[in-house]
Amino acid sequence: MITNTSIDVRKINREWIISEYRKDKHTGKISSTIKKIPEHYVDTVRKIIQQCEAGEVYGYEWLMNKIQKEHGLNIDRDAWNGGRNRTTYYFPLHYYPLKVLEKQGVIIYNGNGSIQTTGGN
């Protein structure tokens, strides 16, 4: 049952498929989107998290900077988050890899963009 948002992740070949289901709070209608991201995007974020202390909380800015460094990017927060760039940077390099790792139990993804590591791989 979908309460508000539900995400399903699966790996096919060298891509992660993220299916996101959202329930409209007024109509109850469920809409879905499917995104594909390369396996190495998730591996990059996993590598960063594996260097973290288990059980610690890491903030959005810290993680954003680490991801950018790993990908050789030098862009400001507005470019990372803003408008048309969200689909270029934020979602494929940051948000969706975190959702995969959350489903795998590697992290707890907090609503404010921070993460807590679980010590899982």
C-alpha cells in the first residue's frame, strides 16, 4: 500500500532502475515515474559512505561537496539544486543513489537531506 511516496529499486545489467510512486493526497490517484541511473553513480556515493563512521549523521552540504569532488565538478549549491540543473546533477548523482543505498540498508536518509550511516555495505 502506498501512503504518500513509495520507491522501488532494482538493478538491471549496469543500471539502477528507480520506480517512484506518489499518491495524491486529494484524489488518491497514484502516479509513477521511472528513472535509470548508471551503476557507477551509486558506487561513487557508496565509496564515500564506506569512509564514514557507522551511526554518524552527515549533512547535505558535506555529502554534496564529496560527491562533486568524486565527479570532478566545481559548481555552487544553486547550480547543483537549481531548476534545470537538478536533473543534470542533483537527482542522478545525489538523490537517486541515496535512495538505492537507503533501500539496501546502508544509510538512513533524513528528510532534511542528511544521512545516517548504518555500517552496512
